[in-house]
Amino acid sequence: AVQASMDEARPLGILVQVVVARVKIVPVQLALSIPPGAAYDQVGVQARAAIISVINSLAPGIKVQKARLVDALRPIPGLYVTGAEIVTPTADVLIGALEVARASFATTLIASASTTTGQPIPGSAFGVSTVTTPYLIVQAVP
């Protein structure tokens, strides 16, 4: 349908080709530090949503920058941001010219979480069980 629309609108003699970008899934693991008494589940969901929003807003060919992901976490109330929250990827993720970066709640996970006093936060605080959910490993952040 897009190609047909382009063919109708193009000037004669000008060739138009529609190319669909290939989706590149960017898995992200977070290490969060949250003050005692904060709503852990809300902070965790907001952190994951912020990361997903940044990645999914990128145009095709634009790399995923770790610094930009950390910046997206800064406005979240109840989250202590040190700059070390992005566990993976370990570096900026290059995206090819015909690729587009994408993320989801299934690929954006909390790898570890602790209170700002160093106490581990159990996975159940985020609405998941560390026993039945292999995607969440909760441990103290050094």
C-alpha cells in the first residue's frame, strides 16, 4: 500500500523504493537503588517504562546511548541515580542504517535492586517471584 501511494505521488521518471527497517531488540538489565520506604514496585515499573520509551522513540539507524538511558531514569521519584544503573548493555548499541532499536517489558529487566542503605530488595517487592521468574536476580548492589 505504501509503495502504491509513493508510485502515484512521484514525478515521472523518478524511481521510488520503500524499504522496511529490520527490528533490533535491545535487551536492558537495570541495577536500581531505592530509598527505604519507597514504593519499590512503582519505581521499578517507571524505570523500565522510561528505558523502553527512550529506545522505542529512536529513529532507524540511531544508536542506543547508555548515557541517554541513565538520563531517562533521573526524573523518577524514589530512584537514587548514580550513573551505574545500566548493567547491560555494557556500551552504546550501534544500530545499522536499515535497523530500528526496540525494547519491551519482556526485554527490559531489573537485574538487581537494593535500598540506598545497601539492603537487598526482594523480587516480590516488584510483583515477581525470584523462584518462579528466571529473569529477575535480586542481590545487593555493591
